[in-house]
Amino acid sequence: MLRLLTWLLAAVAAVLVTVLVALPASWMAPLVEKQTNGRLTLGDPQGSLWEGSAFIGAAAGKTEPVTPLLPGRFSWSLSPSLLLGRVHLELRNPAALAQPVTLQGSLQSWQLSPSAIALPAERLAALGAPLNTLQPSGQMRLSWNPLQLARQGQKLSVTGPMKLDMDEIASRLSPIKPLGAYTLAADWRGEGAELRLTTRSGPLVLTGAGGLAQGRFQFSGRAQAAPGQEEKLANLLNLLGQRRRDDTGEYIALEFK
């Protein structure tokens, strides 16, 4: 009986190992959708859970094709040490990432290595309103220093600085191209972040500050035309919000609560 039980356990273990090794890369797509609240997914996943590749796209309906949001395909290597409770993931995409990214740690907390990723503004229209109306264009670059990530129940906490540089930004709704260059800085502190938007150059001046707390986004800022550009930017500014006036002149209030 003991020998039979031993062989049975060995057979079950062999089946489990075979199943784990053969897990298809498509299993990653539902995980990505869950972690991004259905906004993102993996398109054309190939390979396995341990060695695979896919492109990142906006989540679509069951009958709709996935629209790529980022250039190139992301390939990953996940160490089998995951079965022992240790995570070591390497992510590569020469077309988008400045350098490969590694994620390592336990099943509850991880460290993400520093890197930067290219984000073509044109593809943001796939995320829906209001971006599909504005039809933005330009180049964006999201960079970060080492980030600490931890799972707390069903929530994910992030600690560390992150910066989004936006250059040569334009919109089909404006005859002025480009509208400017901007930087959105984020200081992540657990489940929330402090945000600050500044304008580096350009006729459309955007400024503001806000934050993300308990899944709620709040932002208070303003948009206004640089001197001499008021008439050319009037139509675009009217679409962005309500007009207000103070000691500095007329501006558009950007309020998200």
C-alpha cells in the first residue's frame, strides 16, 4: 500500500510539473487585464508562461482585434524558481524599452529595475474618450528609477519616482503643431501617488498638480495660450474645459475629481 501511494504521488507530481511547464503564454492575458481593470491585454501571445512573447494592446471585445499600443513585441523569461516562491522575470523589447527590465522578489513583494519605455502618443486614441477625439500625436517617454512593488490583498502598492516626458505633442483639433513639450512627474507612495504637470516649451501652457489615492484620481490645473497664440488655440481650449480669469489672465480650468 505504501509503495502504491508513493507511485501515485509521483505520478501526480509528474503530471503537475508537465502541466506547469506547458502552460501557454495566453494564460498571461487574463492576468494583465485583471491588473489593469480591463484596460490592457496581451495580443498574439506566443510561447509558454516561462518563455514567451506578445504585444501590449488595448483590451477589446471578444470579436474585436487587439490594437497595439506600444511598438514591438515584448518577450519574457520567467524563472522556474517561481515554484519555490521566488520571482525572477526579465522583460525585453528593443523597440520600446531603453534596456531590459527585471522584476525580482518573493510572491508578495518585488523590485523593478530602472528603465524607460517609448509611448507613441498616436496610439493612445485606442483607449477611448477623450483621447480618440483629441487624436494626439508626438513622442512620450516614461522613465523610472528602481520601484518597490508589493501586493496587499487584492491591491498593489508602488514606491518610487516616475516621470513621463511628452515631446512634440500635437492634436488634430489644433492648426498649431506642435503644441508643446510637457513633463508629468509622479511620486508613488504605496497605493497612491503625487502628480505634477509642467510645461517645458510651446504655445499651449499646461500646469497642475494632483494625486491618486485609493483608486481615485484627482487633478487641478490650467491650460492657457502663450501670449500671441490665443486666437489660434481658442477652439482647442474651449473643448478642454470652462474659461476662468485671474490676475494672470484668462485660462481653462482642468479639474478632475
